[in-house]
Amino acid sequence: MTKSAMNFIDQSPLGDMSVDVFLQEYWQKKPLLIKQAFPDFEPPIAPDELAGLACEEDVNSRIVIEKGGEHPWQAIHGPMDEDTFAKMPETHWTLVVNDLEKYIPELVWITDQFRFIPEWHLDDLMSSYAAPEGSVGPHVDLYDVFILQGEGKRRWQINTQPVAEDNVIPDIAIRLQKHFTPEVEWILEPGDMMYLPAGVSHHGVSIGESMSYSIGFRATSHTDLVNDFIAHITNDLSINKTYKLPYNKQHPHSNEISSDAIEELRRVFSQYLDPQHPELARWFGCYVSDSKIDYLHQCEEPVEDLTELKQLMLDRDALLMRYPSSRFAFTNMNNYCLLFVDGQDFNVSENFAHQLCDNRILDIDELEKNASEGEKDFIINLYNSGKLYLSDDE
């Protein structure tokens, strides 16, 4: 990857719209079409390459066949093989591959154009290849997404009204709507992009062959948040902490759960579910920086210290970068900074956290300049564990 590839477009992908206007008027509120968000866009991956990636064991991929399969809207989950693609009909099917930036780090420049949304909120870069008339059907997602058109054209129909729970086609593996009435229709050409908030129904149909790229952001349910936080705070609780009956007087009904008993329960719960709980920030940073996938980048050539790492960079004429499969985040505490990497937390200086997280390409001299000895060792640990990597500057 070249430096120019990492800065593919100088303008914002929002076109003439400012980030402030987008965040205030559109983000998580209403759809938006941006013509030529990526001017002169050149697709970074070919359909054959996407199909090859879908054949790999650990890659999350699926094919949706509307017509010509075993039944309408047949879903096939990867890994695929050559025989799978050989059996595809000529029209009405789509291949979808998730987590592209994790398997092909050169593509992270696409997601990096959207850093006006916190990076720790990013889910993944997804790509889809559609045969003529290919579609995954009318559906609604529970997450915010930007959809960038790569090759070809795709017709999108959108409806912003709430979707009834029973408006789902039965007996198929994917949740598609039985009834869908579009409010607006957009045709996306290469470089065009649309933004869809969570909960907006949409139906895309390929005009000829086409490829698109989806930049999706996480939608974490309150159920998952509360359950994970409870698991976190109860992980190290002593078994000696038990519920104490608050009785200091006899009650006339032995089976009655008194108001005093409920009040004691409230007291117990308030210790752990208090929004001011001191572990809340630490838990949340670990939670959102957990990559949620099993892919782990392996370091090709471990080093002993920064001198060896810098020499390796010179020998290879390479850039030091954060690997896209690893998630970085930080939060400032009272007198220190908590840095989170892939679900783990580390105490570092605020300046060190900023330099490590603010850019994809890292300036190793600036990182080293004010780093403590522990932070210098931390850089080496990040590199040797594959969370930082060298990208050849070709």
C-alpha cells in the first residue's frame, strides 16, 4: 500500500456537506444520497478476488439466490468452492463478504474516510457482488451503514416507516419483508454513496453486474450491554458476599416477601448497577475494543526493541501501521489514560494514546520521543503480537 493509497481522496465523502450538518441532521435520523462521494472511484478488488476470498475457511461469506436456486431466496453460507460458483444461475444472485479490511488491510483506507464517526463504533467493511438483477431482498438492518457503489449500477428503493413484526417471509433463512412499498428510489453509479440509519428498509437490485461496499457501524442491544457488564462486575465477586435477610422483627405471614426484603435487594443491586460504578469506563472500553471475530494477524518478523524495528522499516522501506483487525480506543481518567486494544486495557500517558490512535500510519520517532520505557516496550509488544504491522511503501 502506498501513502497515496492511504489518502485516496482529499475531500470528505460527504461531498459539499459539512460533518457538523451531517451529524446534526442525518446521522441516525434520515437517509442521504451523496453523488460522487468518491470521485473517479476505482474498485480496489475484482469480482474474482471477492469470490476467491469467499472460498477461504475463516472468511464470513454468503450467497443469496432469489431465482434459480433450490427455493426462492436460498442462502448459502461459506466457505464456498469452485463448484458452488459453477452452479450459480446467470442472474438473480448476490455474493456478500464481511470484514474485508481485516483480511485485506490495504482496503482500510475506505473505512478510514469515515473517522468523523468514532472508530471504535465501526463494525466492518463489507462487499457484495451481484449478478444481473441480483439482490438480497427488501430488508431492514439494525445498524447504521454507508453504501458505496463500486462497479456497475444498482437501483435502491427505500422506505423509512417502521416495519411490523409479522412482515417477514416465513420459512427462509434470511429475514426479508413480505410487503415493501418504496418511498424513494435512487440509482447509484460508481463513486455514489448513500447513508441509511438503522431501521430504514431498503431493497437494492443490480442493473447488470455490479459491486458495492458497505461501511457498517455496530448496533449493540441494551440486552448485550447490560448482560456483559453484569458478567464483568461479578467475575471476581467473593462467594462470601450473600443476600442477608433484613429481619429484626417477626412477621405474621411466613411466605410473605416483605418490603424490607425488596429494599435489601435494591441495596445489593445498587452497588453494582450504579451508573457511577468506577468500573464502567474500563469495562466499556474493553467491550467496544473487542474485535468480536476470531481472525488474528500474525507478526511476520518479531523484533527485540525499537532500534531493530526502525532498522527493519528502513530495510523494507515500509510504513508502521495499526492493523485493521485490531481495535484501538482510549479514555481519559482523572490522572492517567486508559488505552484499550482488542478487549484489554493499559495505563498510558494521554499523549502516547493520542499518537497511537489518531492516525492509521504511525510516526515511530514521535511515538518514541516522549514514551516511557514501559510504553516503548508496549510498542514492541503490539508489533510482535500483530496489532501493528509493516506495510511496504511501494
